[in-house]
Amino acid sequence: MKLHFRRVLFKLSGELLGSRQGPVDRGALSFFAQEVATARDAGAQLALVVGGGNIVRGSALQDMPLTAGHTMGMLGTLINGVALREALHVRGIPCILQSSLSCPGVADPVDPWRAREALAQGQVVVFAGGTGNPYVTTDTAAVIRALSVEAQALVKGSKVPGLYEADPLKSQEARPIPRLSHREYLARGLKAMDEAAVAIAGEHNLPIVVFKADERGAFLLALQGKVGSLIA
Ligand code: UDP
């Protein structure tokens, strides 16, 4: 099957994993494991960076020093990573979990060389713990990991179909933006991806696809260049 991007870093926001049932929803995990399986069956090599917004966002914790809040946020991504690994394993998908926060017995340390080997062998690599540093988000981690594993693109799952001139959840007239450069993204002050993340991606010519992730088959369509907005 023709894929636009074969080796890909999939950034899965934590909010896509939660539901009214709870912060880590079994149905959502199973849905994304199936999305990953479908793309892998089509020949994609997949690494994932999982967010933690369904559990803790450091900046949203009041009365908590930011450094501690962000550490709690990073720990949340590790919880999601453990859950995602199980969901992939249940589907029979070989996978490894690497964390930038040291957690022996739970996850291996981040090792780009080992990750690239695993990807080449058809294993899925789940990265948790963000960058391991406070004051940034998992978008930045996703760019760094994408570059480290030599991914051809970063594909970011969103709740809306791509980039818009205004927030489509607030304004129904917001017009979609099918394609723009990293520089244009930053100049327009768009909010779908963190500025820091887009700036690093731009410096290294890493394309970013933003697509609506909660529809069956959408991830594979994004890898085929058929849905989403492209920052390149
Ligand atoms: N975080 C951090 N450093 C990182 C990645 C994440 O401090 O490198 C913290 C930050 O507080 C963030 C939280 O972890 O709000 C959860 O990550 P994020 O908001 O990126 O999750 P997502 O929105 O993708 O679910």
C-alpha cells in the first residue's frame, strides 16, 4: 500500500485516551491500538509519544509549584504509556515502552539506537515521560523523538480535522488550512501544536501532519496523505 510516510512518530494526546468513564478509557485504548495495527499492517514503522493531559497538566494545577506540577504531568504520560503498551500487546502487536523518567521494572530508558532497531524489526515503540524536563509539553517530546528515530513525519492526533484559521470548536466559520510552512504556522500564532515544538521541527525540516484521530481508519489515511493539514 502506498504510504506518504513510512516511519512515523504518532503523537497521541492524553485527552484522546480519556472519557466520561474515567481518565484512561479501555475503549479508547483499544481503538488506538487498532488504528496502530491497521497502519502497521500496511507497512508503517510506528513510534508513539503519548501525552498526559487526561491525567495531569502541570500548568493547570493551582497552588502547586510549576516544576512539581510538570513532573506530575510527565508521570501521567508514563501511566498512559503502560496502558497503551498493554492495549497493543493484547492486539498481538510487538512493542516496547521507553521512558525519559527512570522507572526500572516499568519502562526501559529512552535509547534512540535501540528504538530505531526495534522499529526496523517491526516493533512499535511507545515513548513516555515527555522530554524528562518541565516547562515543555509532549509536543516538544514528540518532535525530539521523531528526529531521534529518523521518522519521516510527526503525525499529531487531534479532535478536529486539522489546522484552522480560528478555533473550530469556538467558531463554526473557521476556515481550514490544508498546508503551510513551519514559519507561517509560527507567524500566525496557531495553537494546534506548541510553538517550541514547531520551531524545532522547522529547523530540521520535519513535516507535521495534524489530523482528526478519533475516526476509524483515519490514522492510515493520514499516513497516505489523504486527510489532515500539513506543516512542511
Ligand atoms: N510535561 C512536561 N515536560 C514534558 C512533557 C510533558 O513537563 O516534556 C508535563 C506538562 O505539565 C504537561 C503534562 O506533562 O502539561 C502532560 O503533557 P501534555 O500536556 O503535553 O499532554 P497532552 O496534551 O498531549 O495530553
